[in-house]
Amino acid sequence: MLTRNNRLIIIGVILLILTSLMFLNVDKDYQYSVDELMGSPEDFENDNVHLRGEVVIGIVDDETNLFLLSGEVEEISIDHSSISLPDGFSEGLTISVKGKLVFNDGIWVIQAKEIQTGCPSKYEANQ
């Protein structure tokens, strides 16, 4: 027969195991930069990715629902045909995009499922 202390220890161990399993199963929503993603895009092909970058000025195309997102060196096309652009979206703005990375007609494209803009002051340098 188990003593009260032994039962408490067993219950504590079970709770610790369950809590550990819960944290292992949490989806880590890592946000990549355009340059990180384009360093090896084939590693993420057909995966859902979370990406941040700057909307390239003069490249937003309302007819094809495409725009370019740039990093320090690399660029990637964003297809927003399945969603509408959020309020506050503009060229030159740093945004966050969630979507599926696909290789389409010889180029890498993110099929956007979510686009988030932030407060413009968040991205401006302090003066």
C-alpha cells in the first residue's frame, strides 16, 4: 500500500510528464527573414512559413495579386490572391506574412494566408 507521500510524488511526476509533453507539442511559430528563407528554400518547399520583410516599392501588382518582399539581399514573390491586403499595407513597409512556400513557374512564391502590418512608428528609427 502506498503512503500519502508516495501518492503525491507519483501525481507530481505524472503532472510534470504531462506538462513536458504539452510544451513539446506547441507549434513554434518562428519568423524567418527573407534572406534566411531564401538561403535554402527547398528545405521549406510546400511548408507553411512565417516570414518578415519589406514590401518592394513599385512592384505591387493588383492584376496578378503579387508583390515582392525583400530582405537585405534576397527577394521573394508573395501571392495574396486568396486574401485581401490589410489596412495600412503600403510599399516600403516592413510586414509579416504567413503562407505556403511553393516553387511555381521557376520562382519561389509564398501563397499568403495572412498578412500583418505593424505600427509604422515601430519600424522608424528613434530620433
